[in-house]
Amino acid sequence: MRALVYRGHKEIEVETVPDAVLFSPDGALVRVTQFAICDSDLHLYHALTSEDQLGKAMGHECIGEVVEISPDVQRIKVGGRVLVSAAIGCGDCPSCRAGLVARCERGQTRVFGGSGLDGDQAEAIGVPTADHALLPIPDGVSDEQAIL
């Protein structure tokens, strides 16, 4: 599949990368239909962050269509349109259930295109804890409305 990959100061390339996969029994595979660019992407582009991002796919704000789910996923369905949370946690601790994933009590906070997960400026992404990390987009809400 193709993704936008950070190669250094003001250097982002469209590259062929390994296909996204389901990598957890509670995960989903999402075909990305739109993504947004935020300040953290611009910081990276202008090389205001560390070099540990070299070679990583960029991005952590997207919407898409669920194309596959793992056996433990209950709330998310194949074919559904979803908003992908930029940061995710375990989904089960009190902090995560309260929506405070940055305070995950199990230390499982991850960010797409940052700590622990490939970026979502790609054709597809694997999303762990899908029931907690994906928000179904209601009918009648356009992709443009959902991504904003």
C-alpha cells in the first residue's frame, strides 16, 4: 500500500509500505478515505521534532471504512464509516473509559504517527482496541463534516 512517509526536514515522500494488518484480537482494519493535517504534522515537516520519526508514516487524524474486524470486536461493524481517534489507550481502565486515554492506567497510550502506531496518512491502518478507538459516523454526516 502507499503512505506519506517522513524522510527529513521538508521531505515527505509517497512510498510503498507494508500493508496494514490486524495486529490484535480487539482490532480493526480501516481503509482511510480522508485525513487531516494538523500542527504536529507541520512541526515534523519543519523538523521541529526528533529524528526518531524518520521513515514513519505521518498523520493521526482520519476517517475511513472498516474493512475487517478481529473476533473480540463487538461495537464496530465491517462496512461502517468511522472516525479514528488520534490517541488510544487500553479501553478498559477507568481513565480510558472516561475518555482520558493519555492517562491510561495500564500505560498503553499510543498515538497514530507518533508513539507506537504507524501514521494514518496511508491507504489503510490497523487500529487496536477498535471498540474504543473508533467512533461510528452517523448517516447524513459527510466525510468533510466528519473529518473536521
